[in-house]
Amino acid sequence: MSNIQCGFQTAELNSSIGLAKIKFKYIVYTLQIVSEGGHCFVLKMQFASSSVLQEVASYVSMITNFEQELSTLHNFIEDIENSQQTCSKKFQTISKTFQKVVDSWKMSTSEMDTNTSNTKVLHSEIISQINTMDQGLKKLSERLKDLEDSTIVNLKTLNRQEENELLKIEQQLQLDKNTAELLKEEHDSILARSNDLYQKLVFSEHKLQECKTYLPIIENAIYSILRLSSELVATEIKKEDMITKVTSVENEIMKATTEIMNMQNTLEDISILIPQNQPLILQAKLKDFAEVAEQAYHSVNSIDISSYVTNISLAIIFFGNTCNILEILEVF
């Protein structure tokens, strides 16, 4: 369809060029008639009409216009007859103008030929481009069909996805509704707890005011407790010292008890040796007894009893073996 339109346009262009040529020839003939005078007008007109009317049969309306121009030219010829000098000058000007027109016509003719050749080249290029575009249109039609098929498939897939998403959204909305109900219940519960806590807070503030009234007493009691605590700590330290001292005294008492038992055994041995009249052995026993007694006394009272033991020994020697050791001890 595009090729046919381009052919019609080219034919119209060629016919327009031919029509322009015919008009130009007719103008040339008319000017020749004007230049030769009015006497030759009819003869030249007949000659021109015989060669031109065959080509311009289809341009009757144009000829009518030219006839009107011819009447104007008749008037112009009468003016020329009245003033030949002015006409000659004007004729020279017209000749120059006509020469320019001829030159321009030649240039226009060459340009028309060039345009015609360019038009043919352009026509061939347009035809090739149209063919290329037809092939592209075919490819685009195929791609469009494929695109329509893929679009239908994608629409179906998209509809399924939208249905699934809509179902998920409905489920989520139901879940959110349940959650909202739970949150509302929790809100009511929290509100009730808040009211309860507010009441407790008011009660606590009342208690706090009461506690503030007892605060100086409590502070004094705390200071008293701290003072008693420090005193108890000091007492505890003293108690620990006393326990240490008592433990040491108990150990000393145990040692003294052991030494006293040893002294008792020694005295029993002495009481056995006195009837046997063994003064040397008795003196040795008394010496041992004095040492044991001295150690015991130092453990208990830290007093030197060596003179006491010596006196006991002298008394035993003085009284002899008839004297009982227990009686001697009672005397001293």
C-alpha cells in the first residue's frame, strides 16, 4: 500500500513539472506577441494555440485566466502605442527580466531534473525501507503474538498469586482481629490492674506519710543498734581474749594436775621407803619431789618452794624412820 502511494506521488510530481514547462512556453509565446506588436498578435496566437492547445486541453480554466491576462495586455499595448519611448525602456527592462527568467528557468529545469533523479533514488530507498519495515512489522507481529501469549500466561499466574496473597491477607486479617481482641482483653486487665495499683499507691502514700513521722525514732534506733553493735563487737573481742586465757589456764591446770599426781606417786614411794630406813634413796626421792613440786608451784603460783622442800627433807632426816611422811607434811 505504501509503494502505491509513493508511485502516485511521483506521477503527480512529474505531471506538475510538465505543466510548469507548458506554462513557461505559453508565457514565452505571449511575450513574443507583445514584442512584435499588435498586428502580428492574431497570427502568433494562432501559431501558439495550434502547438500548445493540444498539450493544455485539460487546463481550460487556466486558459481562461490567460485570456483575462491577454485583455490586460491589449490595454497595455494601447498604452505602448501612446508612449513608445516609455515602452522601449520598459521593453529593455522586460528583456533583461525575461533573460533572468530564462536563466532561472534553465536553472529550475536542471534542478527539476536533479530533483527527479533524486526523487527516483529516494523512491527506491523508500521502497527498500518500506520492505524492511514490512519485514520488521512481520517480526513485530510475531513478537506481539508471542507477547500476547506470554501475557495471558503471566496474567493467569498473576491472578493465582493474587488469589493466594488475598487468602493470606484474609488469614492475616483474621489473626490480627483475634490478636486485637486479645490485646483489648489485656488492655482491660491492665487497666484494672492500673486502678488497683493506683489505689495501692494512694494507700502506700498514706503509709509513707506515717512512716515519715516514725522516721526520726527509727533513725535513733538505728544509731542505738549501731552503737550496740560496736559494743558487741568489742565484747566479742574481749570474749575471745577471755576464752584464750581460760584455755591457757585450763592447760596450766591440766599440767598442774598431772604434776600433782606425780607428786602423789612420789610421796607414796617415800612413805614406802621410810619404814625401810633407806635415807639416801629417801633423799633422792625428796630431791625429785622438790623438783616436781617446784615445777607445779611455778605452774600454779610462780613461787620458789625449794626451801619448803629442803625443810621437808631435813625434817625427815631429823625425825628418822619412825616418823610418817604425812605427819611431816602436816607439820610444815
